[in-house]
Amino acid sequence: MEKGRIITGCLAPHPPHLAYASNPQQNEPKASGAGAWQPLLDAYARLRQSLAAHDYDVLVVHTPHWKTRVGHHFLGVPHFEGLSVDPIFPNLFRFHYQLDVDVELAEAICRQAQAEGLVTTMMRNPEFRVDYGTITSSHLVRPQWDLPIVAISSARTYFDYSDEVGEREMLALGRATQHAIEATGRKALLLASASLSHRHFTEEPEDPEDPSFEHIYNPNQAQWDQHVMELMRQGQTRRLLEEMPDFIAQSVSECRDGSLTWLLGALGQAEIPATIHGYGTVIGTGNAVVEWDLAAQEVGA
Amino acid sequence: MSEGKVIGAYLVPNQALPVLAPEASPGWQSLAHSYAQVRAEIEASDADLLLLFSTRWVSIIGHQMQADPAPDYWVVDEDFHQFGSLHYQLKMDAEFASLYQDCARARGLTARTVAYPGFPIDVGSVATLQMLNPENRLPAGIVSCNMYSDRAETLVLGKAAADAIRQSGRKVLLLGVSALSNRMFGHWIEPASDRIHSLKDDEWNRKILELLGEGRLEDVSQLAREFHRQANGDSKLKAIWWMAAAMGQHNHYRGRVFDYQPVWGTGAALVGLQPTAKAEGGLEYDEDEVDVFVGDRNVLAPQPSKNHE
Ligand SMILES: [Fe+2]
């Protein structure tokens, strides 16, 4: 078997608003098209275009909306279908999903992560409802739903212990993901399903997509987001990781759910410049669509 | 129609394990047994509505009230999926949910009812209703726990519940679905050897239960911040703030601790509070008292609604 590899890693935020605004036939509510989140929809379109040039056979998603307090869990049933209703924004997201899971890869990551000393569990209950983070990021990156996915839960280590312990666990989980992909011969696309700054407004306009309402929660968040994106653009991965606990604390970042650090760990903390496909706010939170193109890096090398 | 009122309240656990697998652990078994006692007490009361505030239903856009008259679905716990699924068919008081929404808005809160087929009712509420109201003898209401709200906003949400209850003419039992200390074991344990995660958490839980046993709900409400800091309290103990505010912010209760057990390291208690004429002593009220919510502080942010105008 040929050695597997990570083709590309992406920061792929999951506000259900973006799935809603795309008006896919799977989603019950229909958006007005008023355009509040157009910069992010455009960013996802650019990402999809960029990914079209690549050949990959599985999406591996780390999601903040499957919150587990007993270690790291992995979907472990070959096929799921059902209705995902967001408990927070049920007015926007009631999505009928059907998806396949690459259980063999999930099991390989699960074993490898255990060997790294992490607490891991395969989720085998076929009635489990797949979370909206996994669905939204996967849908926005590849709306065809023609490839299997691996979905990894967000362990609460940052919250139950500390941000530093959480960071170390996520780097280890990233390493385990990388090794398992190599060992199973997969060509994988990795998705860190997370916003950057993450303080929300607690009210919503009549039309949730009203662009006159949408803006960043506060200037502190905007500045942190710009700073973090600049580090990504310059390929300063180690500095980004060093600053991550500050970023998390000062901008209430959703990176506290570990997805971005997992991704950077899986990419071997490579100091390669990322492409920022776009940035925009969703109900006050800061979101960037970012790509670390390892395949292009290899061609260029 | 005569005025409605709160006829009592219970603090109940936020975990489903005692429902999913009572036989796996003596503590969970004991809780299952104690639920039955509480259920008998509820059945003997003249309540006509159970109103839940659940820390397991987190909201961002203000406060959500469940208004689907007959939710019919299932829930699988995010951690404990191997213990099975909880299928539910519930009975909600949609009219009350709508009234509660209006009363919350009248006090400045953002609030909305939700009624969608397949809406994921949180595992804490489902477990509570299966144990305390298995035949849907009484209709229920559920209100969410806003992740950003602090004490002021939560008190106003509790007072809005009291407004709605008065106007509705209902006789209501409040159910605060919440752990006490909320530190969990982060690894797989043998359920039979479950214990409170740390001695410190245990000591704080027992102090809180001592006060609740004396009926001193307002004192516990005032202690909530300190408890949360010291013992990793569940969601700042917002369920207690909400209950205390909805019941009038005093200590005139007869308290009864039915049970206190560990569930995966957290402090799980079943406590009943009945209004009584006699006040328990030792009052120390020093937290803010708020009647109307004037909005998110947004110290650094422009007001979204103003921007919108
Ligand atoms: Fe999120």
C-alpha cells in the first residue's frame, strides 16, 4: 500500500448561518439572500475552487459541537442519516443529512491517539445525531457529499483542566491523525471547524441575514483576528501556537475547542504560508476560511 | 381565573446515567430510587405544570422556550452513547411557553419560543421528565440557559417566569436541572467506583445542601458565585439564581435533601423546596437586585440594534 498523506488542511468555520445562506435543498429554512455573510460564502467558493485541483478521498473534521468530557470520540458507524436541528439556531439550521464514515481510518486515528496517551472512544450508537459543526463545514467544503468523512469530537480538556493542557492534547491528536493517515494510505483533506474570535451578539435581527446588523462584536476581536491571520499568511505556525492561549483568552476564541491546534499538529507544525480565502463576521464572531496547501508545497519543493 | 403560583421547586441532576444505567453504580441506583420518591411527592401535589430550567440546553440568542406541544424524538448522550438512547414523547404547555416569552420580553430580555419537529431536547431535561413525569401526567415547559447571561439577567428571567406563572393561573413546580460541582472524570471509570471528583467539591456540595436542607434558597443564590469558583459549579449555578428569583428571593422554605450522589465525578442532588411561612435565619443579602434587563453591556461594542436602525 502506498503511504498516505494529508493533501490540504483547512480552517473551515461552521456558523450554521453559512449553510442556511447557501439554501441547500437539505436545509428546511430558506434564506432571504440579503447578503450579511457574502464575504464568507465567497471565501468558501474560492476554497472549493482551489480544492478542485486536488485529488483526495476522505474529509477528516474536528468539530467543536460534539463536546465530550471523557476524552476524544470518533464516529464509528459506516452510515448516518437523519435530521440535524441546531439547538441554538433552530430557525436557521434543520438539515437532512446522509453521510458515510471512513470507519477504518477513524479506528486507526483512535488507536494511534490512544498510543499517544489520550483517552479515546469509538462512537458506535447508530442513533447518534451528527452535530451541525461537522455537517456545516463538510457541506461548505464539498456539497456533493460523495466522499466519506471522519468526525472527531472536541474533548473538554481546555475547560476542565487548562488551555495549556488542552493545547498539548490537541497537538498529540494531530500527530496521531497524521500517522494514521499515512499508515492507512489515505489522501486526506483536514478540516478544523472553528471560528477565530467568538463572542456573539445575543440578539438577532428580524431577517437574520440583514447586512446592516452584521459586524464584529468589538475592535479587540477584530485586531486579534487580523493578527492571527497575518501569522498564518506568513507561515509563522510556531509563533501562532505560542500565542494561542493568549488569543483564546483575549478574544474568547472558538480555538479553545481545539480544532485549529489539532490541524496545525497534523500538519507537523509546518511553517508554510497559508492562503486566506476570506474573512467575515457572523453574529459578531470572526471567521476566516484558510488553506494550508501541503500538496502545492511538495510540488514547489 | 385565579392567580397562578409556584407551589414548590426541585433541584435535580443534569446527567442521564442514573436513568440509562441505574444498576451500574450504587450511587446511580440510589438516585433512581430517590427520583421515585420525588415523583410520588409531585403526584400527590396539585401542580398542573412542571417548568424546567436546564443547564444542558445552552442558548446564545437570549432565552428559548420549548413550545412544541408534543416533542417526539430521541437523544443520545455526547459522552455516554454506549449506554443507549433515550426515546421521548413529551407533552409541552405551548400556551405557557408563549406567555413566558412575552413576560421575558416585557422585562427587557431577548426571548423566543421554539417549536420544530426533531428539535433536540437536551439530555438533562429528557432524563428529568422520564423519571419525574413518565406518563406525561402533567404538561411541562423548558427554558434554556444562555451561555453569556450572568446573575442579573438570570434573575430577570426567573422574575419573568413568576410573572408568567401568575398570569397563567397555573400551579407550578419548578425544576432546576443542574449539577452542583460539575467536575467530571475525564477518563473511563468503573461506574461502581464512582465518587465526587475531589474532596473540596464534596465539601462545598455538602455545605450547599446543608443550606438547602434548611430551606435557605436565597442564601444559596447569594453564595452561588463563590461556590462556582471553588467547586466548578455547573453554569455558575444559574439554575439556582433562576429558581430563587422565580420564587421570590427569600428563605421561607421547607427544604428536603432526597439524595446526593456522584455521577461521573459531578455532584448530583435531588432537593425539594416547599414555601412555608417560617423563615430560616442567617440572611446575608449583598448581591445586586435587578428587575428589568437593559441589554448586553457591550462595553466595547456598538449596540447592534442602534447600528441597525
Ligand atoms: Fe461553533
